[in-house]
Amino acid sequence: MLRVISGTARNLKLVTPEGLDTRPTTDRIKETLFNILQFDIAGSVVIDFFAGSGSIGIECLSRGAKKAYFVDNSREAHSCIVENIKHTHFEDKAVVFNQDAIRASAQIHESRVDMIFMDPPYEKGLEADLLSVLKDKEYVTEDTLFIIEADIKTDFSYVESLGFEITREKLYKTNKHVFLKLKEN
């Protein structure tokens, strides 16, 4: 059972899309991730691409993020995200897009976004396509932190050619979180 780990919505259960198309981030991995990010969340604007149940963006809102965008092109995922946002009472801080990540990225109008989460289907290269578009968005600054969940074997050596640098990697048994920022000019 997926739940909110900490903050104002702590212990509230979340619904998840059925089937194997989504892999909800386990509580242990989510807890590790948010221990790393805990001092960067309050007052932040975040985007949760390939959001699935929306648990990552909702966790950010529960911990004090100012606003969260949720993006998933699956209708079932969209329904779960909307239901979970209502259940956690974050309707006033959430924007949900039921469409392709690249198309949705063009509809976000913020002066800056602090954190961008991506948990795309593994081994399809979707994160590379999205990174190549996001690097030129006005809301992406040198302070924007990208967090990508990927299969442990996924090679991220290409990110440098897109203008990013890996600032940290956190490895788990079968997957990892890769933290990126734009390279300073």
C-alpha cells in the first residue's frame, strides 16, 4: 500500500494505477530520496513527470512545496493522481496534465522550477528526449535540480553533451536516482 510518508498528509493512503505500466516508488526508496531532499522542499515549485500515482509530487506538497505539476499521459494514472490530490487536500497547489511529457512541458509557465522529477518507463530513452527539451525552458535555471529514477544499468554519460552534470547518484538493488543540474557557464 502506497502512502504519504511525512508532512501534513502523513500516513494518508494513495491509490495506484493497476498493471505493470507503472512501478510505484517503494516507501523505503521514497524515504531515502526525501531524506536527501528534505531541506530543499519547503516553498519550492516541482514537476513530477511520468507521475503514475502522483506520490512524489504529493510527498513534496505534504512537506511544504508551494506548487506541484503532475504529468502522465495514461488516463488511469491521471484518474489516480486527481483522486490522490483530492484525498490529500492539495487541489489548490496542484496542476495535472493528462498528456505527453514534452507537450506538457511547454504549458508550464513559472519564473523558475526548483525540482523536476522523472520516473519514465525504463530503457526507452524518454528521459533523454525530455532533458533535451527542458534544458531550454525559461523555468529551468542553474539551480533547478533534476531527479531521474532509472534502471540501475541505465547509462547517463550522454547528459554532459546536453549541458547537464551529474551531481549525485543513489544506487538501490535494481534501480537508482540520478541527480542532475545544468552545467554552469
